[in-house]
Amino acid sequence: LAAAGLLFGYLLVLGLGVLAICYWKNWPLVNYLSFAATYTWLFYTINGYYQTSLFSTVMPFTVAFFILFSTMTFLYQFVRQTPSNLLNLVAILANAGIFFVTAKWLVEDAFGGREFVAIVTISLAAFYVAHVIYFLQKNHSDRALLICFIGVAAFFLTITMPLIFAAQWITVSWSLQALILLWIAGKIGSEFLRQICFALFTIVMA
């Protein structure tokens, strides 16, 4: 336990230092190297040494790494007002996906039961909804970034439904979600988001 805590603590401090230096020097690409190296060490440690007794140590650091690399987007796209590019969007999706897969495995191993996994998915949905709200309040002009946040939030909200609702309520909840997304698509004028809504309505009808 102590060794795992020291290793992950060191990686977290190192990641924070890299983020600060990269923001000061405007070296965003170095952050992506930190991203890859940190998660590589995390996976190596989990695959080689993880036991259920380490959950209380590994899970908080996994959350911390996720928030750390989410902060990259906040600093560059929100604070510096740097336009997003494909690499930024891929990093957002990769960070969310890697965290979800890792947290899902850790939670299932420690507790079992889909209702505990739902805590992870609904927390992720709320995290990205908060990004969307902040984005709209600040009138940020980066539409691609906004759509990415909405899409990720909608995805985690969608997969939460089968985890917490009985089967007969899943289609109802998905229908309401698609309707809300369709309204948002109309407000921001996003044809891409509108097509996602129609796809979700198709799944609901099927």
C-alpha cells in the first residue's frame, strides 16, 4: 500500500509540475507525453501488482490523474483561449475513455454490481455537464469543443440508464435525453449533434 501510494503520488506531483511548466512555456505537446507516460505506468502497475486491497489507494489517484489531464483543456482552451484542434478533442475522448474503463474495472472488482458502476458514469456525465454550463456562461466561441463536451456527457448519461433503470424505463429516459439534445442542437446550430439525436431516436424506436 505504501509503495503504491508513493509511486502514484510521485507521478501526480510530476504531472502537476509538467502541466505548470508547459502552460508557462506554452508547450502543449509535452503534456500529451506526460498523459501517455502516466497512464502507461498506471496500467503497468495495475496489471502486474494490483489487488483488491489496493482499491482505496489506486482509485483516488486514478481520479486525480483524470482531473489532471482534464485541466490541460481548461488551461489552454479556456484560459489561453486557444482554438481546439483534432489532437485536443482526441485527448479529451481518450482521457474520458481510459478513466471510465479503468474505474469500471476497479469498482467491479471491489464491489460488483452495476449500480456501483453507475456512480462512475453519472459522475462523469455531471463533470462534463459542468464543463458545458461553464462554456455557455463564458460565451466561449469554440463550437467543436462545446459539441465534444456535450457528446461525452450525453454518452455517459446514456449508458447510465441501463445501469440504474428497469428495462421498461430505458427507452423513456433515452427519448427524453434525445429530445433535450435536439433542443440543444437547435440552440447552437449543430447539424452533427442533431444527427446524433436522430440516431438515438432510431435506437429508441427499434
